[in-house]
Amino acid sequence: MRVAMIGSGYVGLVSGACFADFGHEVCCVDKDPSKIEALEAGRMPIYEPGLEDLVRRNVAQRRLTFATDLGEAVARADAVFIAVGTPSRRGDGHADLSYVTGAAREIAHAMRGFTVVVTKSTVPVGTGDEVERIIREERPDADFAVVSNPEFLREGAAITDFKRPDRIVVGAEEERAAEVMREVYRPLYLNHSPILVTSRRTAELTKYAANAFLATKITFINEMADLCEKVGANVQDVARGIGLDNRIGPKFLHAGPGYGGSCFPKDTLALIKTAQDAECPVRIVETVAAVNDQRKRAMGRKVVAACGGAVRGKRVALLGLTFKPNTDDMRDAPSIAIAQALQDGGADVVAYDPEGMEQAKKVLDGIAYADDAYSCAEGADALVLVTEWDAFRALDLERLKRIMAAPVFVDLRNVYRPEEVREAGFSYTSVGRV
């Protein structure tokens, strides 16, 4: 099939490259000419394991192309996916749909023949209705259907998630649109990936509900970690104990400094606003968002406490800046609030991240950057493991102790065994363990 992907950011580029790898003919469109030029030259605008090879392979096979003008791509397409940004709107927290509605207007004038317009972007309930209204208003004669097809990709594992999904959710109001979507996803359906066809509004809400539930699991285990520290329990054992219950499951039960990234903070806030507008507040989600925001700053205070209650004039080294490993995404990363809290306390902050430092420089002021973990730790009064990159999982503790000014190790991801670090001569602090 012929697919046009409007937006070549994280979701659009990964989805477009994977569709092309299925054998579809895909054109990824983006208004940023520098991004398209870089993609055509084989340079990725984001870091995602395996993406560069996937893109290059499908470009070489001429199944994947790039463009700045959506006209030709949409005119030839059987399905047009809208995968543009929906950031939180300043002032009220609602999702900003200006890019979605702008794309809908352009698509309306470019369509030829029956076209399925698919919202891949995460959008509030009712957005599909608005997209349909806009297209109908712009092109009363157009033959089209609007479908919701939310993405469930984890940064760092997006290609695997796309090709081996737990489910594919399609919100369609007419059967011929659902049939086009089944054909688009046929390679996955043959591998028994379930396709759940719902109403359009149900599909839109499903995405927000999924992210809110996962954010709730993270926040719940973080609060249990705080309680463990007070009563002398071990949060990792608590997580295992409840995670072995099939009704709960083990995923997203890893205590840490709070969730971040491009999805959970934005989507929980958008769901809260949608529910408030519907006069049906989601109080659990409201609390989750508030607790998570507070936790990030609290992790900065945790580091200060580990340093004896004061960090003024001390050098604090942060290992990891991105909100999770295997991405360069700094959006709402816990490291931002942690670094700011340390700076507010008078610390000199130095950091190292395998992939995220260029992005970090855009959001963090006044910190120094190192070339690797050991140069970051050299002369530091405290070492803080913020993001659990594989490169930080087997550090040479003896070497660290020799090069650091003071042997203080704060492990916000519980990567290390407490007894091992303490035996190496460190004052060791983790999360939810004593």
C-alpha cells in the first residue's frame, strides 16, 4: 500500500520506517527542510537503537522517501498518517492541536480518491471528529474516512514495539476504513498481533488511559519506596512480591526518581484537563501527576542529605541525564529538577550521558559536561546515578574511590547491591532500601 506519514519526528519516523520495512511504499513528510535533508543523507534527528540501519535499508530499496511538501505524497496515498507534535499548551495544560488541525487542512486539498486519514499523534477525545469536520469543510466533495490509531512505542525499544506489538488499536466509524487499516497492518496480523477495532473516541481515550495507568504504577512503587525507607523494608522485594501476582505484573514497578519523557507527563496532564472539561475529574491521575512532579525535586534533596546536608562548594557528578536509557530525550527528565536543586544548594554540577548531552545543553544551564563516567567522577564529592544506562552498570568501584574527592555514591536506580558498594568504602544511598 501507499502511505504518507505527516511528521518525521519520533513517532512518524519510526512508524514510517517500519511500514516501509513491511513492504509498503512510504513517504515521510516534514516542514523542516534541514531535517529532510539530514534524513536523505542518512543522518537521524533522534537517537533510537536500530533506526539508522532501518531507514538506510528502506531508502536503498526505494520503499522509503522524504519530502517537505505533502501534496504529492498525500495525492498518491491510500492512508495518510498524522504524526505531528501535540505538546502541552501553555497556560492550561491542554494538548496543543494546532499542528494536527493545520495538517488536516493541507491534507484535505491534496487528497485524490478514497483516503483514510489516520491520527497517529496522541490526541484528546474528540480530535478525530474535529479533523473530519475540518476536512469536510475544506473539501465537501472529498471521499475519506478519519481513523484513530494511537501508538504505544517505548523510546529505546520502539522498533521492537512496532513490529511485535501487544495490540493494535484502530478507532474507525466505517468498515471500509477498518479494512484499509487491516491491510496496512496485515504483516503484523499474520503474526497474530491482535487488532482491536473500536469507535474513534474509544481509541483516543485508550491511549491516554494506558499511559495514565502506567504512570500510576511508577508513582505507586515510588511511594512504597519512601515507606520502605521509613519502616526498614526493601522496595525491590516488595516489587517482586506484588509483581508475581498475574493481576499486577512486574513491569513499571522499578522505584526511582520519577517518570519523565515525551509521553507520561504530557498525557497525564491532557487527560486531567479533558476530564475536568467533561466535569468528571480523574482524581487518581491528578494525584499521580502532582506526586511525580514533587518527587523529582525531592531526589535533589536526597542527594543533599547524602552529602551531609549541604552541597555548597561541593562538586556533584551526575551519571545519566536522559529520562531513560537508549534515548537522547531530555523532555521532563528527572535530571533537570535534580541538577537545579543541587545548583540552588550551591553545588558545582558535572554530568555525563552517552547520548543526551547535546539535548541537555538546551535545557540545563551552568553545568559542566564530561567525556565519560570516570572523568565525570574525578574530584567529585558525590556521584549520583540518575539514568540506568548499561555503561553505568559495572563501574570499577575501586577506581572511582581513588579518583573521587569523597566516597559518596547515590544510586537513584538501585543498580548496585548496597553491601558491594559499602564494602568498597563508599557511603551508599539508594531508593527504598536501607
